[in-house]
Amino acid sequence: MSEKDLQSMSFRDRALYELHEEEKDKYSLVKPRKKDKKKKTYWALVQFSDESTKWYQLPKKLQRGLKEYRKIHPEDWDELLKGDIIDVPVRVNGQTETQPVRILRIKRSKRQADASNRITRDQFLKPEYTRFGIAKYDQMTDYLRQGSENCSQATMEKRLHKLVPPVKNKAYDFMRWLVIG
């Protein structure tokens, strides 16, 4: 539209015309496309109580937390959850139950979990000990059993005994080394 046509318009019509032109300009700009980067997810190599290992994807809550922690600590982010106990879903006798496992290693991968039974639960903890170095199995089992009805306290405690050493002190480690070899 020419300058004379704009001057002949009423104030209201000119304002509406300018608003319409701004809307056109806003949508006419084509934003450059980002390269299709596949989002990387965090996976954990876990050890079961029978000493078998398997890779599981960490849940969304832990994904976000690890992403932030990795920004702050780029050198040792993979050591954060090492040795922690976390629940994973396992199918036993046709029923899904949770089992505690120990995290051995964390890695990033472009692969996503193909099924929900390959994703850990978001309950995890560091093994707890008294000031004398004796493991607090009751407190650990109570925390890990929250929200899982299918696993009894006795079986959860047996599995924890195999994952977490009962005593954490140097004298116990030395005696165990002498007996085992």
C-alpha cells in the first residue's frame, strides 16, 4: 500500500492495517531447522544378588538430575550413583516384582528402552551403616519396599545381604580376605 493510501485511512483502519502487517512479518520468517539430534539417555549396568548383570535405563527424574549434575561436574558425573542400591522390575512366575540391585556403571546412549520393564524405579539409596560400620538392613528394606507389594521383607533382606556387605570396616575386610584368599 502506498503512503497516500495510508494517510487517507482513519486512525483505526491504519492501526488495524499495521497490526495485520506485523502478524504477516512474524510468520514469514522461516526459522532454521535444528539438526535432528537424538536425545541421549542414561543407562545403568546393574548387578543382581546372584551376581548377573544387565543394562537398565534410568527413569526420567534421575535423567534430569544426572543431566544437571553432568553440567556441573563433567569429569566425574559417572561416579555419582556407583555402588548405590536401586529397584528394578523383574518378571518372576508371571508376576512383575521389584528387586534391589547395585549400580556398577553409568553410561549415556542414544538408545531408548523398548519396554517399561527395562526402566528402573526412581527409588535409590546409598548403603547405610551405623557409626560402628554395621549395615542398617531394616531401614534399607523399608525404604525400598515402598510401593512394591509383591516382594516380602524377608526376600528383600536376603537380596540386600548379598549386595551390601554386613560390616564396613578395615578389620572385617582384612579377615574376609584371609578366609577367602
